[in-house]
Amino acid sequence: MTISVTFGIVRTSPLCGVSWVVRFFVHTVLLLYVIFILSLLPAKRYEDSYAAYETALEWLAPADGEKSHILVAMAAVAYKCQGVEDCKTLLFQW
């Protein structure tokens, strides 16, 4: 398998599938979206950040590992704005 990256262009040999390119793109989009969500927290926009985490959980988290990380972040936001019980519910959801 031959893979080379030049100036942001990914070139692969015909034997290499493109699934890793798709996974890389999804992880990059997820990372950028989480950075956006984290920028909402200092502004105390907890409801907006919670809704954004729900969107990330539904659309951008491809694997169980990412989903569990997002649920933990959602639990932290829920603790700030909704209380302990909602936080516990999220932590034991997955």
C-alpha cells in the first residue's frame, strides 16, 4: 500500500481503500465541531453547547469510543446547568 500526502492532496494506490480517508475526514470535522462547542462554554451558553453535543453524538461520532467521550462532555455540561441527576443519567447511558 502506497500513501503519499502532498499539499493536502491524498494519493493512494489502487490497492488501498478510501475508508481511512473518510474516517480521517469525519474525525477532523468532529474535532473542529468540539472546538466550536468548547468556545461556547466560557460564554456560559450551556444550553447551546449541550444541544451541539447532542448533534455531534447523533451525526459525527462514528465509533463507540467517540460517543462515550461526547457523553462524558455532555454530562459535564448537564452538571453545570441541570444538576446531578441528569449528569448521572448521561454517564450511565452508554
